[in-house]
Amino acid sequence: MSSRRLPLDELATSGRSMRLHSGMIARVKDAQIRAATKTALFLQHVGDATTVIFEELGVQHGSARIDLAVVNGELQGFELKSDRDTLSRLPEQAEAFGRVFDRVTLVVGERLLRRAVEVVPDWWGIRVARMEGADLAFSDLRLAFNNPTPDATSIARLLWRDEALNLLDKCGSATGVRSKGRTEIYSRVCEKVSLDDLRYWVRRCLRQRRDWRSVATRLSCGG
């Protein structure tokens, strides 16, 4: 991309931390970790018209929601756990997100770090958030890798009904399912469309939902 990026992915090897002012508080709060992560992502992708950032993106028809999702040439998720959170829902979330996202990063406070490492899959990235004086510092314990086991049906469920039918129209496979429910439509999509093409279509549809309430920001050319 031509836009300027914050060196988030270099933290693990460079040993540097990114600091965002957050106040003199020993433990990282929910609002702090969310605001800092959003700011970092916005700065990383500023000026890139192909990137959209969502808050609370629902998967599996809304049964699970990831805190932040970045949609461009991939679908990347960021799940946030502050020092004041618990990890009671994380195993269920990890399973749901692992069916959909190309890469996932857990952003977690130090208090929950040891347990979190045991819970999330090996391909997830882990970014540690800690207070250093008046600043919130991030450092990467490990970087996210590509999802080894995406699930086509779960990815298809990110599509609205009309979006799925439009995809079937494009490949000449919509006959017989136009009046059917979503389950039958998604099944036809998975039968007729390759996983790579499905992923591409899902990303395209998400980026085009210009009036969708879940959009956190749409980054325009020039910032």
C-alpha cells in the first residue's frame, strides 16, 4: 500500500513499544485498550481507500462479535481483553473467529496474558498492552499467521441474502434458490464458489456497506 504505516508488525523483532497517552492508571481499562488499538489501526491505514475498519463485527449471524475488524485484501480481526476482563468467553470466541478470519490478533493486558496464551490457537497473534507511567505501550509476543482451517459456510454467513444471491447470479447458479431461505442459499454458494472467490466477494461486500451501522470508519484517499 502507498499509505504510511505504523510499524506495528515490527515490534516483536525490534523490541520497540508503541505508546499512546492514556493517563496514570496501573491496569489497562476496556476503553483505553479499545481507543489505543483503534488509533493504531487508523494511523496504520490512513490514506488507504481500500481499507474499512469495523467495530463489533458479528460472525455466525451475530452469535459472536469481534471487537475490531480490518477489511482490505484480507479479513483481519482484533479481539481486546483488558486487565479488568475475564477470559470466560474466549474459547468460544476463538472457535467462532477461527472459522471466518484470515488472521486474528488478541490484544490483552498483562494480568490475563499467561492464561490467554493457553487458550488461543497457535496461529493467532498476541499483542500485550501494559501501562508504562502515563502511557499505554503495546508489544507483540507473537505475530498472527494465516488461518489454517477457514470454514466456507461460516464465511458465507457474513453475506446478506441479496449479496449471496448476487454472487450466485454472477456464476450462473442462482436458479432454484431465489425463493429459498439463507441456509439453502449459503449451501449453494459453498457448492458453486471456490473458497478464494468467496473470501474475495465477502470482503468486497463488507467494504461496500457504506451505510451499515457497524462501520467504525471508512478511510479515504489522502486521510
